[in-house]
Amino acid sequence: MSSALFDSAAKSYDETFVNTEIGKLQRIRVWNYLDSILPKQALDILELNCGTGEDAIWLAKKGHRITATDVSEKMLDIAKIKIHQSGVSGKVQIKKADLNKLNELQIEKPFDLVLSNFGGLNCMNPNELAKFADDLKIILSPSGRFISVVMPDFCFTESAYMLFKFRFEDIFRRKKVQKVSVNGSEVNTFYYSPGYYYSFFKEHFNLFGKIGVGFTIPPSYLNNFFKNKSTLLKILYNIEEIFGNNFIAASASDHFLIDLSLKR
């Protein structure tokens, strides 16, 4: 996986996603789930595709020890600055790591939790994802969990938007591999239904939980459309809080969160 593709997006990533109203609401959905399952005692957590460090900072402030990794050096440079400014440098270790070379990651001991947020694993084709699943079990403790947030092959709000715009050819665009623009560079993006995604992990992992992230909260590329509609976004968020925590929502959201526990 080329770091250059994501280096180009690093400078604007917080502006175009992390700090947007849609980005914040989708991340709150993930954080609320993590809050519901994480124990009070400190965990050793490996974060994959950490981006600019938003989740690492939040987890560190909860008292956990984080190894934050990304393939992009420029993303990590920004993450280092934010982590230092947040006062949690002592709890966060930064490393460059490629998802396709997880077996080469140098670790001192197995992790209690591995986290991959917001579609990092959608950059992997099925063969790469199968290898990743095999490598993952080696770096987890016997009771370890793997939580990932992945883009499914259908999104209700996206399809409704495409229908509204008469872009009929894009209503089911996620059923095929897409070349997604990242600051002018194209990244192959693979969309996985929750069931198909879990099939890569089920040999070594049990399914612990699954929710929708972006069931009624719209995709982030609609930020401009919703820029002055904060009240509507809050309504959509509240609807998702009620109806987004089930298999149907997970299969039709912008992302789904899937929580896996290592088989003993």
C-alpha cells in the first residue's frame, strides 16, 4: 500500500472529515460503542490506519496505552503534533506500518484490542484481507478483540441521494471496486457486506457485535450539502441512535462497526 497516496490527503484530512459535523457525529457513534465495551482498567491497544490521531488521543485520555500506526508519514507527523498538544504523549507510541505487512510489525507483547476505524481496510482486496486476518491473530492476546469500521457494499443514504440527483448509475456503485479520489490520487476501494467481511475472520474470531455507522447520518462527501443544516443532522443522528444498532442498519450504512473476539 503506497504511503504517497495518503500523504497527499494528510494536510486536509481534519478539515474535510475529522472536524466536519458529519465526521464528528459518525465518530461519536464509534466512541459510544467503545465506551460501552471497554473496561475501566488500561488496555494495550493497537490502532491501524490512525490518520491524524483523533481516536488515539481519545483512547489515551481514557487511560489506555496506544500504539498508533499508519502507512502515511505525513498523517503520522500531524498525529504527533496533535498528541503532544493534547498532553497524552506518554500514553501513545507512533509507528509507521503497512496493513499488508502486519506480520512484520515489531511488538513487545500481544495487544488486548486492535482497532481500525473508518474504512482503512477497504483499501485491501479480498486476498490481502484474508492474509491480514491470518496475521491479526498472532498479535492479539488470548482474550483479544478486533474492532473495525468498514464501508459496506450498499449505503441507504448514499443511494437515496443518487436517486434524488438522478444519478441512477451510481445508486449501487458500491457493488463494484471504485477508484476513489484522494486529493487527486486514485485509490482502489473494495466494499464488503458485513457477512462477506466476517467470512475472512470467522475461522479464528467470534462475532461479538455489529452496528451501523452512518445509517441515517449521511456520508462525509455530503458535508457541503449539510453545512448549514446542523439541526437536521442532529435529528438524523438521534434517529440513528434508535434504529442503527442492528444487522439491517449495519448492512445499509455508510460504514458498519464489527466487533470480533479471538476464539480460545
